[in-house]
Amino acid sequence: MNLLTEAIDNCPVIQPLIVLDWKLNAETKEWQVPIKWDDLFPEDSTWESYQDIMDTYPN
């Protein structure tokens, strides 16, 4: 079991593990990516704005 060493407001800080795909949102013309999050189940993957991911996790 991995113990999380970082937390904000008693919530663990999760990191993106992998980008699974990509799509262009027809309404907003914004690229979106489904993210598999580290230490979470695959079914907990979420669609996120590509720009938000790049701004938050530049590496």
C-alpha cells in the first residue's frame, strides 16, 4: 500500500498517470483528454480540458 505524502486540506494530491485519448469539444472548440489518475481505479478516469492539464501539470 502506498502512503500519500502530499495533501491539501486533508485531501490527497493525485497526479495524472496517462492520457488515454483526446477529442475536440464541438461546442467549446476545446481539446479534452481522458486522464487515468495515479493510485485511482480505471473507472475513476475523468475527461479534462487539455489546457487545464497542461497548466496544472506542465511536466
